[in-house]
Amino acid sequence: MPKQTNRKNEHVSLSENFYKDGDSSLKDVHFVHHSFPGINVADVDLSVSLGELEFSAPFFINAMTGGSDWTGKLNQKLGIVARETGLAIATGSISAGLKHPEFSDSYKVVRDENPYGLVFANLGAGHGSENAKKAIDLVDADALQIHVNAPQEVVMPEGDREFDAWISNIQDILENIEVPLIVKEVGFGMSRETVALLQDIGVKYIDISGKGGTNFAQIENFRRSEKKLDGLESWGQTTTVSLLEAMSVQKDSYIISSGGIRTAQDIVKSLALGASLVGISSEFMHMILKDVDMAIERVNEWKLELERTMTLLGTKTIPELAKTDVIISGDSAHWADLRGIDLGEYANRSTR
């Protein structure tokens, strides 16, 4: 087995071993209850439009795996869940499939199982437009995710150590592909400076992927046989903080929330903070390792809870959630205060 495909298996196994139900940073977000919703449950529309991408629900199966026989079987299950629920789905990083063509089917299976749904290809920021085109073609992708993961790389024993070309690579890809480009973190969050830089070079889809879900610094540190880098396991910003940072500079871009999203309330709170879409990874992996049917049922339960919660908030559409009143407390509020983000605006939006 090629060393890289063995690493892909390790990533999934360690992610599941480290999986825990712990508190999400979105616990710091609280809705203000108003007693008269003014709408009916039947009025709620969960669909969302992000430019040329149309989603039947405001959440999707985010990037996870591929690159080995075993992870190909997992991608097959994820593809089935996407097909049966109408959710969009992203593959894991296709770099392993480009390097080892014998494992390309571990990614193609997502499209095979979900021939008419939205499928996103995924590739690291160390690649240029030629590999980007190959990744898109491999799964007939409707969009391309480019992941940025510097903390993971510096902790990974065999990881990259050169990052100076990442922005120019993203610009090259942006100029030379014909599908939407999403730039995403991998669980370390984004600052407003990062979001502003991406917007300045023309990126329209930005996945802030905050701390709170799979911790790749922890995973890679576990894989190190010596010279552990324990101090980097707590690196990064939470999902809540990253959303606050992103929305403070957001302009002409779609902000995607991911990182530790595990419940319908996490989804609706992310949307209320301004996200246009929500990505979920480890929770789906945790479910399909147990039972595909359970994952499908859970998605339907989430949709039901989203409809009911939106009704209570008096919001018929997803964009209206960004006009609801939310109180932000705890560590998230402390961070926002120090970064000069006005949380009073969030608490009183319905009166403006």
C-alpha cells in the first residue's frame, strides 16, 4: 500500500477515535425569542441559491476522504446519503488520486452513486490550475474546493513546509477553471484579514472551517513518532469567532460555515451569524461508520428542526435568518470585544 493511502486510512481512524460530543462554540449564540412568529411552518423554504449553485437545503456533506480502497467504500456510503437526501457533497483531497491513479475510483464513486447531485472536488493550495482541472474532470465536479491547512502541514511528519505560492496558486486556479472556486480552511478558522485577502483576489466562496470539529493538528501530532508539537493542537479560531471575523469584512462573497457542526441548532445559528451555507464533515463520517440509513434519517430530522426553528424566528427564507436577533456571549463575545466587532448590532437587528 502506498504510504499516502495508508495515511488516508489513518486520518479517518484517528478522526473517529478523537470524535467527541463536546460543546460547540455556537453555544455562545442565543436567539431572542419573540412570541408572535407571524408565519406558518408551511411558509418556510429551506432552499438556498449561491450564485450559480442551487441547494435544496442550507447544509451539505463537506470534504473528508478518499485515496484508498477502504476510504473509497466510505465515499460510496457518503454518496448514497447525498443521493437519498438531495444534499451536495464534497470529496476529500483528490491529490492522492492524481498521484496514485489506481485509487482514482475511491473519488469517482461519489459521482457514480450521486450522478445528478452537486459534487465538489477538493485539492490542496499547493496545486496549480492543471491539477485543478484534472480533479474537476475526475468527478465531473460542479465546483472545486481548495483547502488551506498550514497548521496541519507543519505538524504532519511528511507535510509541506513551503507556503509562499499558495495565494498565486489560488489566483491561477481562479483564472483557469470554469466552475465556482471555494477556498476552505480545515478546522483552524479564518481571520478577517484572511477573508479580506481572498475577496481582494476575487474568491466568491469562502469556507471559514473553524476549530471545534476534527483537529488535524492533533491527528498529525499523534502520528509523529518523535519531536511532538503539543502546543499547536489548540491553534486557530473557533467557528463562531471565524464567522464574526468574516462577516465584519464580508462583501460580494458567500461565507460558508463549517467546523464542529453537529446539530440542527448549530446549522441555524451559523446561518443567523451570516453564513450562506453550512458544511458538515465528522458528524457524517461518525454516522456512516455505524449505519447509512441512520445518517439519512438524521438529515431528515435536521430539515424538520430547521423548518420549526425558522418558524419560531419568523423567517421564511434562509437569508432572512441574518436579520434575526442573537445574543453572543462567553469566549466569543470576549474575542469580538478585543477585535472591535460590535455585537450590539447582532442583538438588535430586527428593529433596524
